[in-house]
Amino acid sequence: MTVVIIGTSLGASSTSPALLLVAAYLYLAIISVALTVIDMSTHRLPNRIVLPAYGVFGAAFVAVCVMGEPWQSALRAGACGALYFAFLCALRALSARGMGGGDVKLAGALGMALGWMGWGAFALGVVSAFVLGGLAATILLALRRGSGRTRIPFGPYLLAGAWIGIHVAVR
């Protein structure tokens, strides 16, 4: 009997790897809610919530690979985390007012979570975040609730985009 959990095909005797992956993504679900509420109200993504996600995903992915999952999945997760981090870091360098440091750090962790799912999930998650953020900005401008200088917390859109990528990968 084979069960597909979080994009990983695991045999019935492989419940430990499946549980580790479920725990890692459950952790992401919990911090997603907290980070969305915090960013919407304070325009901050606290390091004490964001940074542990690197360890949670890194440890879970390495442990699952030690238990038999392909190492290429963990390598892809690390590469996607680095790519997303570097991409947002470059955007921040172009305009520090446009992208916060918390967004950059969160992107690295989300890149890892998306990367485990695959390159398609990663691409969809990144694109979805920017489409959602752009749509929100456009609506604010159209309703005259904001201008080109209005600060919009981007963390919730990074998180929503990631969950879109994860959801599509799981289906």
C-alpha cells in the first residue's frame, strides 16, 4: 500500500517520514496565521518566528532523506530557498522601501517548503505571491485607498502564494 502525503510517495511502513513532513507543514500553517496577523498590523515579520522555519524544514527534509527519500528533494528545497531569498534580496537592494528584510528572510524559508514539492510548486508559489500582492495594490489604488507610496505588508502575499503552490503540488 502506498500513501501520498505532501507530495511524497511513502509505503505503509514509512509512517515516520510522512509524519515528519506533516509536522513541518503543520508548523508552516501555524506560523502562517501568526505572521499574517502580525505583518498586517505592524508591517513586521519577527525573526523569532521566521528564522526557526529554516531549522524545522532543514531538519525534517534531511531526516526524511536519511529514512529513504531521495536526496535530490532536499537539495532542490535548499536551492529553491536560496533562489527565493536571493531574488527578494535583489529586489530589496533595488529599493529598500519596497521590500522589507523580514520578507526576504521569509522567502528563503518558503522557498524551502515549496522546493521540496518540486520546481513547479516553487514557480507557482513565487508567481502567485507577486500576482496577489500586485492585485491588492491595484485594488487599493483603484479605490483611492492608497498611492504609490502606500506601504503594503507583503508577508501575507508571500504566504498565500506559497500555500497555492503547496496546494497544487499536493493535488
